[in-house]
Amino acid sequence: MFGHRPDGTLVTDLSAMRRFMPFVSPRRNESLVYFAQSIDAEPGLAFLDQVNANRPPERQITYFHLVLRALAGCLTANPRLNRFVAGGRLYQRDGVWMSFSAKRAFTNDAPVLTVKRRMDLDESLGEMADAIHDKLGAGRRGARTSSDSEMDILLRLPPPIVRTALWLARGLDAFGLLPRKMIDPDPLYASAFLANLGSIGLKAGYHHLWEWGNCPVFGVVGLIAPGPDGRRQLQIKWTYEERIEDGFNAALALASVREGLEQPEKLL
């Protein structure tokens, strides 16, 4: 409250137009910008062959790890993209927090596992990949998060009570009073959310932003496939809200993701 939240600090050096935008577009999906990237995947794939030579099969660094690393670097270098709107005001997020989804198993009926973690560039690429493997492994073994438990409790209640509870939570969030123990494990309170459709053989597609939480950037990573010139390419499709940053400047910042993936030695 009064400019401080468990996950961010009020931004005060804004133009009048930027301060007014949350009132013109009070909902996140009223201010969407779409941006597609085509990335030369050959340098990254060759790099992965080298770094994985001495790693066990269950600890391999994947191309998706490179995307996570490149995006973390982008958000660290461009802090204005690491902001969010709450209660009609703009906040600078404390730390770079990334959420991403993966299937518990490669079957149609397997549930989707969602992981959220803080991305610290002081850790190496290998350390980041190992930590993600550990989190995914725990989730695939059935470990439950506090968010899972909270949803289970709410779903036992009649729908009107669930709606009332969510309305109250949104009110607390608008005033910065939602407790940290609810924010920290929630994957929709994050700097960015990435979905890896390429892992199940699908092309990238644009995704909406969730109105719950405060995540302003959603990226969909598609299948790596040969491009018109025969070289393998990756496409990422981004959706982000213009309330946090001008769409043109955000697109320029996200261009650094492509730079990192096409020069992967920088991601170590």
C-alpha cells in the first residue's frame, strides 16, 4: 500500500499519458500488442551439441532453456519491460520472474505442469537448466504447489462464493495488500509466461494475457523447422500489453532475445 507491494515498487517518473493509460484501458486485454520473431536456430542447435556432450541424458540443456535464458537477459537489460499494472498504477517488479508450462507426460490426458521461478543471471546456463530439471521432475512426480491446494479448497465451495473470494482478492491486490505467500507461488504474477508448443510438434500461435495476476508478456515458442533457405528456424509469437511500455520500444527490447539465440555463447 502507498506505493509498495510485496512484488514491486511504484514507478513515479512517468509521463501523464503513461500514467493515464490504465484508466483508458483498465483491462489487460484491451491494450494488447502482437509481435512475431523468426530466429535462425542453427547456431543454437550447434551450441547445444557442444554443451551437452558431457551432460547425462536426463540433464540435457534444451533449446527452450536457451529461450528462457535469452528472455531473462532481455528483461534484466530492459527493466521497463519488467513492469506491471495494479490498481491503475504502474509498478517496477522486484526481480525477473518467469513462468512456463510443460506436460507431465506426452499423452493427451496428461495435465499441464506450470513452473514459476526467479531468473538470476548470476547463475550459469547449466545451473539454471539443472534447477529447472529439478522443478519439473518434482512436478512430474506429483508434487503439489500451494496454488494447487488453494484452488482445490475454492472448488469445493459454491460458484457464487468462489466469485466473491476472487473479487476480494482482486481488491486486495489493487491496494497492494495481497500477501506475499499468495503472490510468490502464483505463476500469473510473473514478468513473463512462456509456452513451449514446439515440444509437442506444434507451430507458435498468439496467446491472450490472463486478467488474473499481473503478467504483462506471453510468449509462445513453436516447432523448429526448415525455413525457405533450408536452415532450421524457430518462431516465437509474443503478446504484451502496451500499458507497461510503448509497443515499438518493447519490440526493440525483445529483439535482443533473437540476438541471444543466434549468438548463444553470450547465454553462458
